[in-house]
Amino acid sequence: MVRACVGAAEARRVPLRTALLEDARVSAAISPTELDEVLDPHGRLGTASQMIDAALRVKEVRWIPIAMKGG
């Protein structure tokens, strides 16, 4: 659903918010105010370091077997 809305926004050159609100499935499930909260990046700024740490852990897990093969 989100991919379809992203595609529609790109094709029509409108903001993603507009495409999301025009989608009947989205507008039936979430209010414009709730969508604004979801799309607001300020709510996630405090989690950036946690997301980076998680990404590094995933990368580390993928690299461990490769490193062990050479040694």
C-alpha cells in the first residue's frame, strides 16, 4: 500500500502525504492528524543512535562468518 502511494506521489509529483490521504485505505485507517504524527521525523530523532547500533549489529553478524573463513 505504501509503495503504491509512493509511486502515485512520484508520478503525480505531489507530496507523499497528499497521495496517502487520497488513498481510501489510508484515509479509512488514519486521520490527517495521525498521519502528520507518523510522518513527522522529529519523533524519531532520539532513536537514531539505537537504529545505527542495530544496523551495525546486523552488519557485524553478516561479517563474522566471512572473517572466519579467511582465518
